[in-house]
Amino acid sequence: MASRIPLVAGNWKMHKTIPEALEFCEAFVEQMPSPPAGVEVAVCPPFPALHPVAQRLRRTKYWVAAQAVHESLSGAHTGEVSAPMIGAAGATGTLVGHSERRAAGETDTQVAERVKAATDADLRVIMCVGESLEVREAGETDGWLTAQVTSGLALLDHAREQQVTIAYEPIWAIGTGVVATPDQAQEACAHVRLVASNFVDGARLRVLYGGSVSPDNAGELMALPDVDGALVGGASLDPDKFARIVEAAT
Ligand code: 13P
């Protein structure tokens, strides 16, 4: 853990209009003008708020990321947004392969292509992986994660490996209030690191935990040896809760 800087990222999902997003920024920056020493912090607003939030946080050390990206640079892809567009909006990263996107049709192949397209465009990527309750109860979690990590990193250019973070988000823990136990989180994140080591320097790779992270459980989860931070959904919508989770990473 010593060589890995923890990252706490807030995924706002389909929440916050532009005024609401800016209101969050004001309150959050007032409470925490910059990230505590040794911690990185990102927020992932919905697309309309991406540029305004990036502008607002430009002079801070917070980074701003999109929630999704398309694999093509441009073209006839109604409703999609490319990596260069995200960069030009002032964001420096993007999520890829969130389970909610996968459930809406994002395939393993697209995840791999999107990791490549985003990293090639100089964006940082938080690639999300995670198993359903069904997979966990069948005892197939490791195999599932192996497949997702292996396919997701398949096209990554070696020179880009430091731009990648992986978030382990068990689907059964997302938005449910049912958080993974420390043993479950540690075991899965260690497995993700092991598999990812076939593609990147595993000792330097950041692996985050996501799924019902709150100010109450964040400290214990982020203290685990293979957990290098958190990807936070619901609790990241509230500036006070999000700041408390960031503090728990120190
Ligand atoms: P919750 O923190 O709301 O469970 O969401 C987790 C998540 O999906 C973050 O990407």
C-alpha cells in the first residue's frame, strides 16, 4: 500500500443538474479546499455537468471524470460521447464498465475498446468489475473477476498502464446498503490485483472497493491491504458524507 496513493471517487450516476452540481462543489470545497495529503479525490458528474464542474474545480487538486465513454473518436453514434470530447470538456478521466452500463448492454469487448480509447486519449480510467449475487452464491466469484479483468485489459497499451485503476464493485452491494465484509473485499481486490498483474504492474495498480460505502464503513474497507480507496455512489452526493469518506482514506 505504501507505494499506492489512495483514490476516493464519487460516482454521481444520474443525479444533479448543473446548478445542483455546482452547489455541491461550493459546499465541498468550502469544507475541504483540497484533498488531504496523500489522497486523490475525483468526482464523476453526469455529462451535462462535466464541463461546469471541471471549470469550477480547475484550480483545485480534485479531478473530474466522466461516467462512460464510447470507443470511437467520432461518428454516427447518437447519444454517445467520445474520449476526446471528455478531455476537451476539462475532465481528466472516465469510468468504464460500470455494472449499470454493462446491464444496459455494454459488452466485455466494448469495455476493452473503451479502456483503450480513453487511455490512448490521455484520460485516466477507472475500470469497474464485480459479480452478481448469483455468481457469488455459486462460488464462481474468482472466475468471474478473472474473466472481466482479463478481457477488460486485453487491448491496453503497456505505456498507458499507469492511467488505469480498477474498481471492484460487487453488484449485490451497489445501492443496497449491504456492504461486502472486509474479508470479502480484501479477497476479491487481491484477486483482481493478481489477475491484473498479467497486464500491468500489480504492485502499483490501484484497486478500489465500491458498493454501499459510507462514512461509517469507509475507514475499515480502505485500510485493507489490497484496497486502495473507494468508488462511492449514494454517499458521494452529499458533500459532508463524501468529505468524511475522503478523510477516512488518510
Ligand atoms: P453505492 O455507493 O450507492 O452503493 O454505489 C456504488 C457504485 O455503484 C459506485 O459506482
